[in-house]
Amino acid sequence: MVAQETLLVKLVQCVDRLPMPPAPRKRGHPCRYSDRLFLKALVIMIVRRLHKVQERRSVLEQPTAEMQALRALLIQDGHFPSRRTWERRLKALPAQIGCVGRYLGALLRPWAAYGRAIALDSTVRVARGRVWRKKDREAGVGPPPSIDTEAHWTQSGWHGFFYGWKLHLATVAAGVWMPLAAERTAAHVADNEVAPALWREVPLGPCTVPGDLHDNAPHVQQACDPQGRLWITTRYGPIAIQIRVPVPPGRGAGLGETVP
């Protein structure tokens, strides 16, 4: 162990204290490694800004006391997952990211000194390697093995047409930005389809919710209103902001106001 543990080692150790949700039961052989193990690896990759599994493996092989301590934390039952196992299991981790943020939020209490606000947004991730052409996909032409067939095509005002994935996030909007819920989908899935699922993960209570244009949908507002949250989004047309003001039960539906 390290004589004086570094901040990264302590942060990875905190993952062992997280109240992880029970893993869903699946048919077939049970998983050899727990989700907690791969969540530790994800924390290391985020802090050290590593984008590929092979980059993380190279960093962990460095002969330093910190890396030795981190390697020991990534061993389960005397085994270290293979590269393919790391890549496959890390794809399913976004649903667990919110566990880290909610745990740190309870410890740091970022809303104590700042206004209580939760922000919704998404970011795109272009698939690595070759792409599956839209005309080939619609014609049922099988792609080469190197293509990520679970990704999808979509259009972004910033990225244009691209083939890849989308990471949806609900984060604390305060002095410290922490994810409270996360979901990974194919790039063509709309933000407002995932927003209600993110709401079910974040802590309950009244707060201000700034959202994007793609979140401005009636079913998202309905999921937000019963929890006493002030819903603020942009809308199509002249520059304006759509504010959804919640009202107490029994006094009618929420009031939508347009603020120029």
C-alpha cells in the first residue's frame, strides 16, 4: 500500500462504500466480476483522462506506488479482467454513474450554499471505426465485423450527421457539477424519451430544472410537475423561454408562461 494514499486512490476506495442497486438477474452463467469493479476503473479513466481501455492498462503498468495500489483495487477473487471484458462491461456502466454522484452529493451537500437546481442535457459520442451506411442498414446488407451495429445515425446542429451514441445526463447545477443520473443510448434516441427515466433516479424535492429545446415535451413536464420542480426550457419560434410553474394539487394544471 501507499505510505500516504493519493486522492485518486481514496476516490476509488469510496466506490466500495457506494449503495449500489442490486444487479438484475439474467439467464445464463452469472457474471464473474461485479459492476463495482468496473466502476472503479471508470473513475480512474475519468480522473486521468484516459479514453481507451488500453490506455488505462498502460497507465496501471507504471511502476509507481499509486499504480500498485490501484491495481490491487481492480483485482477480484485473485483475477484481473481481460481487455475484452473491460470493453464489454464498461459499455453498460452509464446507469451506475449516478450512484457515484448521488453518494458524493450526500457528502458534499452542494445545494447548501447554492440554489437547488438540476440540469438535463446530452452529449454525443461518435462510434469508433467504420460506419454502417444508412442505405445498407435499411436494405439489410450485413456490416463487416469491425462496425458497431448497435450505434445509429442522427443529425446534430454542432456535429452534423454522425454515426454513434448519446450519453444523457442529469447533473447538479451548483458550485460542484456532479452527475445524478446517466443513460447511454444510440444516437437517434431523443432526449425527451430518456428524461422521465432520469427523473426517477435523481433525489426528490423541489428545485429549478433548466432543460434543452429537445426536452420541451408534455410528457416530460408531467413527470416534473408532481415533484414540485420549476421546469425551464427553450422552445421553437422567437427567442423565448418556456417556464412550467408547478401548482399545488387540486388547483388545476401547471401554468406555462413565456418570458421574452
